[in-house]
Amino acid sequence: MLAKCVKRTTWRCAHRRKDLAAPLAPCLLRVPPSSKAVLGSQVTGSPFIRASNFRTHRQLRALHVNMSPVYRSLNSEAHEIRLLKLLPDESDFQSPIRCELLYRFLDDIEEYEALTYFWGDINEDPQTVDIDGGHSIAITKNLEIALRHLRRPKDPRILWVDALCINQGDVSERNHQVSLMKDIYSRCSRDIAWLGPRQGEKEDQTDLIKEGVELMQRISLKDLTNVDDIYRGDVGDHTSRDGWVVSYKHRIALAALFDTPMVWQRVWVMQELACATNITLTYGHETLDWSVVAAFLGDQPYADAFHLAGGHGSVYSLINSVMTGPQTIMHQRGIMRDGYHASLLDVLARFKNVYSTDPRDKIYGLLGLVTEKHGIRVDYAKPPRDLFAEVTLHFINSLTNLDIICQNPWSVDKEEARADLSSWVANFADEINIGVDAETHYSRLLFAQRSIFSAGRPNCAVPVPAQTNNEGRHQIRLKGTIVGKLGPALHDQCHDNDRWDWLYFQPGAWMRVYFGADGLSDSATYAGGEEPAIQAFWRTLVVDCSAYPMKRLDPGYIANHHDDWVSVLRCSVWPNNFASFDAPSDKDEHEEEKRAARKRFSKLNAYQMWERNRNGWTFCVAENGLYAMVRRNARAGDVITVLDGGKVPVILREVPGPDGQAASYVIVGAAYVHGFMDGEAVAKCEQGLLVEREFLIT
């Protein structure tokens, strides 16, 4: 893990001059109608144009603006870049922003600072800067505010600002310059992380930011004497533990620094802040050196002791509540500093919860953090579906397994999937589940640890055959076997996400939905072996695991707690079906027995696995009697397969081929199939009981 790095911290607040003491409001310049006006953003008929920190550059191509009067070509072979000389002005804070472009080679370059910022919407109050004494370039309001506050009264300031230093109208140049981003930020003397705007910001936040800066400095230096509204208290969840409790007032100030600024949510920011040697968080004329943040987060026991006060006496981790962005960046900086291996899969998964307007930036914006050789090249002429297919195929071929399919952290149910992506391709731009996984214990994934299940052969033959059909859909060919077909998947009868109290009632109700009012008898035997059917049923509900940490049920647990689970399934104080759950007589009758049943159920080790699985997964019985837990988009007739390289079974749906051609399959999702999680399908193939075959996956 990361080495602790506690530095002597410094806090700097830029000196305010009267001529610069202006509120955080833009100079309200409008884009002139002159033919020299050039947009620093662009629009195109395709929605897939580069967005740097949400910098969408949407209008350039639509207006057919010629960028050549502003930019001369760069020597890409010599790694030439542009720098921005921000010219001084001591006369008036609101005077027009004037800049010059400098052309330099990365290997021989003077000292410069880089700017990390949130681009924003060019259509909302666009502003202008003057470049080289005659070219007005339109920029967003937030960038204009940043440049205005960074401008010095007497001396020029040398900056690298992507929207102005890269010719956004030249795709070839964009490709090359984006590939240099790691070097550009690694070599800058300082990265200025501009914290404006905050979510929903409607007024000057200087006082709040100043309070947050002062508070963070004192917390980092462990100087909490005479700090109001921070006190020692019990912060334990299940055991008594002493810690620091931060009031709501201070929470808002810290969130203004580390949570609500839009800059913490953008993919390019992750690479920029991870690569820069020195970072200064900046808002107006308030600054906070990153070393202050690093000293706090680097002292893990101390940082973990801080909690935020919630309602009804509850407390929440300060780091997990308002500092998740800085914590993730701190982790990545440590990986790079200490020389740890950083695979493409690990980096993309680590930063999956950040946003980008251009889907391709969820890949390109993070390549600078990867240490493994991957062969992925920045190419903004490549559509997202092709890029995502290329990256997914890279994972399959380089890892020689199907983890990206069976354990896909970007998985979405088919109804939520992008229409242009093939079913086997990971949607790296998924925003539906951003921030959801941590709250649900990654319940979309059947398993977290990679050694829990081993349904198929450990590896698949690589390179996996890949092709594109006549409709432009990417296809691959995988080998495996069919172990059954799903019977009716009774999703509607099994779910009502609004009812927390169904948590205890559902296991027995699901049994009665599928097996009738009497449920499963003690004498019934599971189709997959000699095991009692009711035992196979409850083990299926919890995917044969306990939590947390997630691990397989051992024979001792199964034997010792089987009767407890049977009592839960057959508990007489619960109604026999969902419809009668709210019957008036049910609300008051047997309340004490229900409370005792809940308590008994919640003490079972595997109870947490049931709580994790019950909303996103549904029990289902295959046509041949196998029990399965499937995602809620599975349906009757879907095929249960075990594929080479797949640690868990995969549900496929057959798609008839056009004009008599062979059928293909789409991936519906991973599944738990009781009795087929530990190589049983491979063994049956070797015994001649099942047949191996090839599947064309679209």
C-alpha cells in the first residue's frame, strides 16, 4: 500500500491588492461579430469530439472557423507544444485579457505553470481573450474568470491551458498533444487547480472557500485548539470508538473545497493532478497547497478519526463523504511515486466514477497513468464503439480470460445499454451507475474477489477471433457449453424496491412464487445432485457466499445453519404472498414474533449477501430444474452457458441470423447457477455428458 507521506505543510493565501479586490464575476465581454473571432470550442455533427475536463469545444466545425490565422503547425516529431503568455495589466481588473502564444519544445522549455479547470458550457455567456494582438478567441465564463484572477499586475505569467494551447480544429494535432499530457503536467513547475464553479453556484463563494482553507490547514497541522464545532466524540458504527466530529457548518466549508467544485468530477483532472509535482488549489485569490491535503490524507489513522455530524446522532466518515476525489488522486499519486504497476484495467476501474462529455475521454484521459504496454493510441477520428471494442478485446486477449464480461464494473442491464455497442463490449462511458456501486456493495457484480468461483476453464484461447458484421457490429467467437435454458423469470412477482421490510419476507415469498403455497418439502431433491432442494434454494439466494468479506460457504456453515434458513423460509408470522402483506390484520398481529424472526435472520452470516443481492437479482428455475440467480433483464428461453475463461456462468440470448445465416448471441449478464460454479460443466464435457461448441457473440 501507499507509503505514508507527511510533510511539513504550508498554507498560502495570495495577497489581496485593492485593484484586484473584485468579486468572482466575469468581465462581460461578448463574442464580437468580427471575422477574426475564433471559438475555443467546437460543434460537430458527431457527439464524439474531445472534451477535456468537460471542455466540449462544440462550435468550431459547425461555424467552419479557420484556425490557421491563430495557430501555426507544431513539429510533432520534436514534441513541440504551445505555451500561453498571460500579459500583465495593473490598470483595471476588468480590462480585456491579452495573451501571446509561445512555441517551445518539451525537452528544452522554460518554467511554466499548468492550469487544471472545469471548462463549462460555451453557450452560457461566452467570453473572449485576445491572442497575439488581434485574434479574439471565445472561451467559457469559468476559464475567463480563472485567467482574470491569475493575471499579474506587472509581470507576464507563462501557462499551459489546453483549450488555448491546442488547435482544437486539427484532429491530428489533438491526438498528438493529448498523448503528451502526462509529460506536460509532469514538467510544469506547478499545477493550478481552479476550483470554480461549484455545483449550483449562484454567488461569490470566497468567504466559504477561505473558511475551508483555514480549517483544512489547522486540521492538517493537528491544531484544533479553540476551533468551534469540532469536538471529540463516539464515532463507532458497532463498537465504541473515539474520534473527531465536525459540525455541519464546517462540513459545508470543506465540501466547498473538496466535493462541490465541478473540477473534482472530470476525467482529465484525474491525470493532471496525479502527474503534477506541485499542486495549488485556487479560488479567486485564495490558495491551498496540496501538501496540506497530502499531510492529512497521508496520516491514515488521524484522517480516519474525522467524521461529519449527521441527523439523529449519526456520523459519517469525512474522507468518504466529502474527500473522495482528493483521496483517489492521492492514491494514484502514491502509485506513480512508488513505481507500482498500474494496468489499464485497474486505472479505468479506479476512475470509473468521473465524468466526461466525450465518451472516448474515459479512455484517452487516463492513458498517462498506465504503466503496462497496451497498444491503445489516441485517435479522435475513431468512434467510441470502435474504441470500446478495441479496449475490451485487449483485456480479453491480454488477460486470457473473460473477467471483463463476467466481472464487468461497467456492466449495465441490457435495457440501459448503449444502442451502438455490442453486448460483450464494456461501456466505459457508463454514467448510469456512477457513485452507485459503493453504496450497494457492488451488487451489480456477482463476485468481487476473483478466486471465489471457477465455473469455466481458467483461460480462453487467444487471440479471440473478432470480426465486424454487415451492420457494423463488433463480434467475437467464444467457446463453451450450454448447461440449460431459463424457465419463467418472475421479476415482477418477486420485487418491490420500495419495501424495506420485504427484506425478511422475500426469501419465503420467492420460494412460494416458484414452488407453490407449501414451498419446498424436506424430501425434495435438487436436480443438480443429491442435495435437498430447500438447501440448494437458500444457498442460491445468497450465491453460496457470506459477507463481509465475501467468501464461499463452507460445509460447516451449511450444516450448522441449514435449519435456521429453513425457519426463515417457513416463518409462519409472514403472509403467504405479496398481495396480502399489507392486509390490516397483518400490521398488528404477531409483531413480537416478527421482531424475533428479523433478529434471528439478521444474525446469519449470509444474511448480508441476501441483502446485497435481493434488489438487482432474481431467483429463477431452469427448464432442467437448475436453480439460478440472474439479473432482472433475463427472461425465459435465455441460454445458460459456461464459457472458457469465464469464472461464472453467462446468460446468452439467441438472435436469429438474417437470410438463413447462423444465429448469434447477445450477452444478457453473469449468473449464479447452483452446482455449476466450480468446474462441473468442464468435467461433464470431458465425460461426454455435455457438448462443447462455439458461440458467435454480437
